[in-house]
Amino acid sequence: MKSKTNLTFWLLTTCLVFSCERQSGGHTSPLAFESITHWKTVSWVDAVVETSDGVYLIAGQTNGNIFVGAFDSHGDSLWIRELNVSDRPFALFEQDDGNIDIFAWRSFVKTNSVGDIIFTKLWPDRLYPVSVKRAMSGNYLIVGETDSSSVGVSSAYFLAESDPTGTLIWTVSIPGPHGLNNNYYNYGWSLLENGNNGIVVAGTEYYATEPVGATVIMQIGGNGYEPYKLAWQKTYSSLRLWRPYLFRQEAASLAIAGEGLDGKLNLLCATSSGDSIETIQTIDIQFLQDAIADHDPNHLVLLSTRQVAVGNSDVFLTKVTLQGDTLWSRSFGGPGNEGCYRTVLTSDGGYIMAGKSDVDIYLIKVENSGQLE
């Protein structure tokens, strides 16, 4: 919660940078900071990654264009570039040569290590990616939605693989449970390689007038099935999750996390073939923004935002076990509207969150316990 001292500190500063490094038993704990960088009016900050040399890269949107920036281990900006690419990014990756790969809704952008554009590619018409992971091969696996009719109403899931130049190697379009029906939209939200050359995808099928629809799990290839073809698809009509996230629980099962219609997080367990699914726990969490596997594979880390008063929202980071037990929950924020939309693990065992405070860039780096100090 916000103390009076903390509130005063926020009011007196236009760019806040707080960092700490503690000594304990002769060892230095991970560096933690909370920083607000006033640059331009920022609409979104949707991607963050730690580089091999400990720099934090972010990507977002300003003036309708993509921007990319680099920050040091104290949260101070090293450089920020607005790119002449009208799009909104959702992920970025550092390559071994130091170049940066940026994935956006309509385009793929490669820059050098200081954000200068090397080239830009547009995705094929009517492909709309929403999530990407680096594959075991070093390429990228992309999941999202594709319009499969000329009027752009009937939609299907799509899964694709691209190389590091953004060139698509293969693409598969998968109709939803109701087929190519103009009354339904089908979005793939997350994916997981299952180790036997198969890819499991979690998505949502929803009716055109409903905000959240049925949860759908499917596998493409693997287990002796034809590569790049649908192996199986299971629909859970009563399980209505917004953006389901997939995790490997153990060799024979999957963990799924997603926000339900009631605004609570649902943590579920499913067999690796999707034949059965059960709710493990529901957790009171508002506006889930991201969910990632922890340093400890038996734990998940959940990033959310919550309105605490009119015109005032805070960031929450929560660690839970795969059995649904909450280990800790931390809140961050000031007197304005703070929101973080992406979190990743850091090499020192902590977490970094990226988002915005009102119209400014907002970064939070915490140690493994979720603490700033």
C-alpha cells in the first residue's frame, strides 16, 4: 500500500529511480529498483527482456509507432528510439550477434544493438500474431488468429514457425470447434513444445457478442502424428478463460492459468492429451496481464493490475505453487495509474516488470522474494 512518505516522494519527482543492493553474510543480493522515465507520451510497454550483458530491453508504442529502449541494472535509460514503424509490439528477443528481434501485431522488425532498424517485414495478410516463444531449434514459434474469409469475420487459430529473419517456414490454420463460422472468433494465446516434436496450443473460442468464450486446447504434430497437422483438439465450454497460459506441470500433465469471467484467476491441471481437466484453485486477482514459469518449475509468477481508487491503479506480482497455494503477493505503485504488462525472469534470480505510469515508462526490478528492499 502507499504510505504518506511514498506519496510525497512521488509528487516531488518527475523521474523516479529507486535502487538498492544489500549485503548479507558477505554476499550481495540482487539489485532492485523502481524507475519512471519521462520520455514521450507512451501508449503501451508490452515487452521486456534481459540481455546477455545484464541490460534490460523494452519495446512499446508511442505516437502510434514502435519504440525500443535499453536500461541498465539501476533502471537508468541508456537509449530509447522511436522507430518509423506504425505498429504495437508484443515481444522482443536478443540474438547472439546483439541484434534485436521485435514482434508486433502486423510486422517483424530487426534492429542492431542500439535500436537502429536493419529491416522490417510485414506479416502475410490476415495473420494476427499475439504470442511468440523461442523454439528449441532457435527459431520462433508464433500463435494467434487468422481471418479466413474475405470479409474478415470468420476466424481460425494459426500457428507458425519463423527463422531469425522473420521469414515464415511453415504456417498452419486450424478452425475452431464450430468450424469456419462467422459468429465465432478463435484466438490462440499461448503455446508449449511438448518434447516429442509436438506443439500444444491453448486458445479461446468466443461468440461475437461475448467477451470471453470456451477454452480450447489442441496439439499440432508430435506423438507419431503428421508434422504441422492438427493431432487433436479439445473444447471446454464451461471453462471460460481470457488468455489461457500453458505450462508444463510434469511429463504427463499440463498446468493452465487464466482469468475467468468473475475476474479471478483459475489454475487448472489437464492431462497432456487434453482428455480431462480440473480446477485446482481460484485466486482473487484482478486484470491478469502475464503469467510465467518461475525459476523453480513448481511455481508460477502472476503479473496483474488492480484499481485501488478512482484514477489510481497499482501493479501486483504474485507467486503461487502449481497446487494453487499463494507463497507471496507484492504491490507497487504511486498516486497515478500504474500498470505493468510483461514480466520475465532475471539472471540473478529475480524478476523485472515493464509497463507505464500514466504516460511514462515504468520498470520494476525485484529480488526472488518480490521485494524492492
